Amino acid sequence: MADRLNGYRILILETREEAQFSRLLSEQGADVLQCPMFTINDAPDGTPIEAWIRRAIERPFDDLVLMTGEGLRRLMKVVRRIGVEPEFVESLGKSRKFVRGPKPGKALREIGLEPQVTTEKPTTEGVAETLSRFDLGGRRVGLQLYPDKDHSALIGAIKARGAEIDTVLPYVYDAKAADANIVTAIDEMARGRIDALALTNLGQIRRLIDTARKHGWEDTLREGLAQTPIASVGPAVSDELRSHGLSAAIYPSDEAFFMRPLISAMATALAKNPPRVKKAS
């Protein structure tokens, strides 16, 4: 059913996989306003990452915890640069692999591997909760981290279960360059020029609020969010919204927490009202 969102202007806050989200929305006729929230760069010092990769090859981890698909893809970029792809993939194949939601699982499948355990909740807390059900005593755990998150609680929880942990942080965020984009997006919402704000991960909410606070736009952001329906991809995003006194007006049904069900939910909800801004003919 193409063109279900024809004429509607959808704001998406770009992070890792929002290029795909934008394409799916455009296929339904939406006018997509893309707001880059940060630039993802390789870690400035590749030495610790190369060393982690070589440790994984020489002595495969008993367990591997992947927090993001981006993390594995960045690791593979280094692996290919130093010429050890077959050895590294073989070593990962020997590990019991835990993934934080579907995105790292997808990245694993890109290199011909499958996760053994996918967390029910795609959050750091969800990872800790899942790992608490397994005996980690005496096991070596490789943990791929991601930027702008305090992982001390997760690392502490893994160590408390008797595991030896080896962490790697393969990429960093450059957020400053994107501040102007976020302020523009806030202004568009406040002017009533957005039909829906679509959120696909909880980091987007935090970044939006932090940037508004930094630039003195908190009141404008609240004004914009009060008149803009918020579409949430799943429970982690909805819980984060509630922690800031916000709520999702649009939500996928049947616990299908992916992009396509979210788009279907938006099409159904927005069809009740005409687009706010008509395209120039």
C-alpha cells in the first residue's frame, strides 16, 4: 500500500540505521525531514581495537556481547584493514553470542553468523538482566561498548557473576556539528510544520533534550512536542519518553517493534487528520 503517508511531513532524528527508515517512509509518500544528530567516526586510536581483535583470534571468547550493529561493522572494518577477517569470523563462531536487540543480530548475519541469545529489552539494562540468567563463572566475556553511555553498571554486573571481561569501543560520536540541525528541527515542530516525530531509539530523546537545554530552547521544544504526535518504535523508547514527562501518541501493535510496523501505525493514526503543510505544486 504505497502512498499511505502522501503529503505528511515526518521528522526523523538520524543515528545509525535511519537512512533505511527514511527510504521506507519515502516509499509510502512521506515528506521526510532528516535531522542528523551526530557523526559517527572511527575511534581516534585504533591500537586498542586491533589488540582486542588479536586477543579474540588467539583465544576466542567464551561469550561475546554485542551492544550495537554499528560496533560490529566498525570492528569488521579494522579486521579487514589488518587482513585477519577469516580468523576473526572463525573465532566469533566459537563464542556464545548475546546481542542487544535485532540490530547487532543483523550485523552478525552479514558475516555469516547467528546470535545465540537476543535480549528481550534492547537496552543496557536489558542486557544485564539477560546475562543474569546465565552462569558466567570463570568465562571470558568480550563486550563491545558504544559511546556516550556509562557502562560501569553492566561491566560490574558481569564481573560480579565471576566472569573475566574484555571491552572494546570501536567508534565515537561527534555531536557538536549536528547541534544546528537539531535546533532547526525543534523550530519546525514549534511552528506546526511537522505531522509526526518518529523515534527509533531512546538516545534520540536524550540528545534532543540535551541540545535544547544547552541552547536555551527547552520551552520551544516543549511547545513543539505538545503539538507534534510522537511515534515510538517500542517500549524502551516509550519508557524514556515517560521519564521526561512525555508520551507516545503512536505505537506499533502486536509487540512488533520494528520500522515497518511503526510506519503502518503512523499511516493509520495520521490518516485521521489532513497534512499540516501542503507541498507547493
